[in-house]
Amino acid sequence: MPSVLEDDDAGTESEKLQLGEVGRQPSSQVGKATRQLRASWTEVGVRGPEDGPSSLDGNDQDRGEREGEEEDKDEEEKLGGEESVISDEDYDTDLELGEVDLSNNNLGDKGARAIAAMLKENGTLVRLNLSGNLFTDRSAEFLGPALVTNTKLQHLDMSYNALREQAGQILGDALSENMGLRSVSLAWNGIRGRGAVMLAEGLGGNISLRAVDLSFNGFGKEGAVALGQALKENNVLEELNVSNNRIPPEGAVRLAAGLKVNKTIKSLNMGRNPIQNAGCYGILKSLLENRDSAMEALDFASIMVNQDFEELHAKVKEILPALTINHGGRIGTFGKAKA
């Protein structure tokens, strides 16, 4: 389907349809209305390719049929002959919606550039879903600076894209300076290597994020080590998902070092990583050594644990009675895990 963000023509038509006889307003009002419209264009629902061509004004079939004075006349007739002028109050009502879903539109790098320009101007958007849009590292070059500038966006989903190592570096820098986001999902990308390390470092310096989903990337050992350091520094993060990240036992143990001092993490998902019983044991042991831990849920899905882990779990339950643990089942009794 044609991208709704390919150029400015769609936005121009939408402005004409919504502003009506805007040409007869004082120039100051026209400028203000145009800026507000630009800031709020994303508030209109946009569907994915399966729903056919999408529209910013909900009236694609009539587009091109009403131009110039005929357009103004039709708009006036709809309003009983009254002049179609949208007040500031009307804009405020639209902007209060605050939720936009642009997922699965294959917007690509060009779309990311347009969205970044919008984020730099928009001061009301709260939630933005950009999942499944073929964003690449080039897209991150546009979106990173926008996330530094924008302080109102609270929830961002950029999962199921093609973000790689460079994107991790750019977004890491952006998150270290961002002061508005409460949750972000970068799941199902390809962030690894230096990008994973720098993204983790960015999380360490962030002061607003409460939930972060990094599942299905490639953080590996080095990324897990960096996450451990981030958990030592961060004092606001509550939920962290790093499942399916190729993290080995040593990586899990190094991440656990951050859990020994962290006082805010409530939920940690380490499932489907090759951390084995040793990694699970090391993470659980870190909670036993942290009397101020806020941990409520540990997820070790598909990872087998042994009797030693179960015995340690019983001890941890004495200081964290609300703690729940999910794992892949218990294997036979072996020697004590070296964590």
C-alpha cells in the first residue's frame, strides 16, 4: 500500500479538508492552526496493509473531488452554511487522545524520518506503536535525536524491525538523555555486540523508564555484563525482559552482580537463554544477598534447574515471600552449582 508518510501531499490535503475557509482567517490564526494540525495528524487511526489503503482524514474516496471553492462550499453545507473554522478548543480535544498505532505499515527509513520530524514538534503524544515497519539503523539516525528532544512520549514500541548494532548505539545515547519514556520495546530486532553494550549503558543513565523489553536480540555475554552494570546505576527500572538473547551462564552471573544492589527491579525475564542451572542459581543467590531487593517475579522459561536451586529458592522465599519463579523443570540432584 502507498505509505501515508511518503510526502507532504497527504498532510496538505488533510489540512484543506479540516481547515475549510482557513484562507479567510488572519495570518496568525492560520499559522497556529497549521502548526497544531501538524502536531496532531498522528492522532488519527492508521491501519496496516491488510485493511487496504489508509487515510489521515478518513475520506480518501472523496479526495480530489472537492477543490478550491467547491471544497469550501461542501464543507459549509455540511455545517448548515456556517463557516468551517476549527477552534483551538477542538484541537485540544483531538490531542487529548494521545494514542497512535502505526504498526505493520512498512514505513521504512523515509517514514521514520517523517515521524522523527513530527516527534520534535508534537507536545501531546503519549503512546506510539511503530512495530513492524522495516526500520533499519538509518531509521535510528532520525529517531534517536527526536527521542532526546521529545519529553512527552511515554510508551514506544519499535519491536519487529531491522535495528542492528548501530541502532543500539544511537538509541543507547538517546535513552541516556530521554526524560519522558516510561516503557520501550525493542524486541525482535538484531541488536548485539557494541550496540547491545551501549544500549545497556544508556539504560543505566535513564531516569524515567519503568519497563524495557529487549527480548529476541543478541546481547550475549558482553551485553549481559553491561546490563549488570546498568542495574547498579539505575534506580527506577522495574521490569526487564532479556529472554532469547544468547546469554551464557557467565553472562547471567555478571548480570546478577547488578541485582545484588538494585532496589527497584520487580520482574526479570531471562527465559530461553543458555544460562543453565548455574546462571539461574547465580541470579537467585544475588537476591539472597540483597535485603532491599524488590523482586517479585523471575522467569527462567525452558531452563532446567536442580535440587540445589530449589533449596536456595526456599531460603530466598523467607525474605521475599511474594517471589514467584518460573523455570523449565527440575533435573536430578547434582553437585552444588558454582555461581
